[in-house]
Amino acid sequence: MKALGWLIALAALAVGLMMFARVNTGYALLFIPPWRIELSLNVFIVLLLLVTVLLYGALKVGSELGGLPERVRRYRDARRNRASVELEREARIAFFEGRYQRAERLAADAFAASRGQEALAVNGLLAARAAHAMRDYTRRDQYFERLRTKLGPQHLALAMTEAELYLDERRYDDANRAIGEARAISPKLTAALKLELRLRQREGNQEAVLRLVDQLAKSDAIDAAQASRLRVQAQLASLAGKPRSLKELKDWWSRLPASDRTAPQLVLAVVDAFCEQQQPELAREAIEEALAADWSGELVLRYGTLALEGDVVQSQLQQAEAWLKTRRDDHELLLTLGRLCRERALWGKAQTYLEASIAVQATAVAHAELANLLEKLERPEAAAQHYRESLALALQEPGNN
């Protein structure tokens, strides 16, 4: 139906043109000295249309021929890009399969076929990682040099990859340089901060570790528990790595955040440091402050081993008994009270507390402490029985099988 409509329209147009040609009696006069040409207007119109069509066709053919090299170039680029993409996919699969030699070869071929910046970066970095996985560090560095030449010095993906792989190789100076480049490009990048944190931990730069942990915690890159653990590790390393006088130790401890001064590991370490400085009273204050904020069985047990003298001895026992009012079933606190009473020759109270500790939860240490007390009280049979029970419990503990 549509074709029929076109035929009718063309027929009508042909009839109209014929009627116009019969009616039109005009002529066209062309004067090209020394010639004078007179043509029928109808013929002139037909010739003009023919010349226009021929000229358009010639221009079209010329345009097509002129653009042929560009189309060939685009076709070749497209074919090369398709080949590069296929090689990249195969290289990624081989890398994830652990077939690093094949992955490196395919990624190298894809890198050679790549033209765009993104394709060069992806394939070059994949080849470098595969070479690193095979511990071929020389070949990996060659890829880095080629990438730096093609991508320029300011490329975040290249800097981050260099930092990670150099850090894994323990080339700390090169890793530090790469991390500096990444931080210069993106100062708040959390991945770069985490890499720098690993680097500073290995370098033993505890001040930098604490600074980076605070930055990562503020940006929610690490949770509060992880941040606390990392801070405590850094503080422990700082305490162990630098000898301090008593004044320096007190100043260092007072400057710590309140949350760090309640961490059992850190409190135990500073208690040992105070005791080495012959300052058990300061150790006692540190433990009491920590226990007031957060209860810890480790600190309670350490509290009972402080070598205090003078008037503070009685106040130490009173403090432990004050804790017992709210923690009657704490076997570690009962054990500590038994030790404190034994050291003060309060034999009856010591035996009562130790027996209560065993009643709440029998431990090898509590049985051994009670056995030692019974020996002092000249009750060898009862002491021997508790020694046997202590040994049996000790053998049941993990790692003693």
C-alpha cells in the first residue's frame, strides 16, 4: 500500500513537470565572450540539475576516498583494543587462578597492544603484580619504569601499587617515596594512610603510628576496637624501646589518653616499669585508676603481688575488700585477697579467701597458694592434697597435653 502511494506521487510529479514544460516558453541566455548561447529554460533547468547531481557525486566520492586512511586507522585501533581487552581478561583470570607466569605474559601482550591511559595502567600494573608474585623483582621494576614513562610521574594507581609491593619486599625507602607521591595526589586517601601505618610500624616510628591511627579512626577507616589495639601496641613498643627516668615515666604516663591508661596490657607494662623504679605505690595508683574505669582480672591479680610497705599496706587490703562488696563471686579478687592476707600473716582470713576462690572457680594457682599456706600452718596432708589438685588442673590447661 505504501509503495502504491509512492508510485502515484511520482506519476503525479511527472505529469506536473510535463505540463510545466509545455507551458514554460522562456529561454536562458548565456553570454561568455565571444560566445552567446541561448537555451530553452527547460533545458537549462535540466542541465543545472544534472551538473548539481554530478558535482555532489564527485564531492561525495572525494570525501569517501579522503577519509579512507582515517577509517582504516580507526578499524585497526578498534581491532587492537578488542585484542587488548581479551588478553586482559585472560590475564586477570590466570592471575586469580595463581598462574602468575601465564598472567604476566598475557598482561605484557595486552600492555603492548594498549593505547589508552587506562588500558596501559591496568595491563602494566597487572603484569607488575604477576612478576612480583613470582618474586621477579627486576622484571617488576621494568614494568614500573615503562609505566612511569607512559603515564607520567603523577599517577595514583602506579604510586599505590609501588608502595604496596615495595613494602612487601621490605624496601622501606622506596615504599616511603611511593606513599609520599600517593599522599601528594590524594592527601586523605585512607588506603594510602593504611600503607603508611604499616610502614611506620615496621620502622618502629611509634609517634607516627599513633598519629596515623588517630587519623584513620576519625575517618572511620578502622573501628574503635582496632584503633585501641593499635594504640596500645604502639605505646607498649614506645615504653619498651626507650629507657626513661622516673620523672620521664610519670610524665609519659600522665600524657596518655584516659582510654589508654585503662588498657590492661599497657597498665601491666607501666606497673612493671614503676616497680623497676622502686615505686610500687605509683604502680598501685595506676592499677586502682584502671580498675575504677574498667574491671580486669589480670590487673586484680597483679595488684596482689605489689611489694608495698608501711601504712599503704593496710589501705591496699582495705581497697581490695571494698571491691569485694560488689564482686563477691570474683575468684581472682578472692585469690588476691588471700595473697594479701597471707603476706600480712592473717592466716585465717587468707585461708578463708583462698577456699572461697576455689569454691567459686577452682584454678591451679589458687590450689597452689592454699597448699603453700597450709604448709606454713603445718598441715602437710592437706597441703599435699591441694598440690595434687593444682597439678591435675595445670595438666588440663590448653597447651599442657
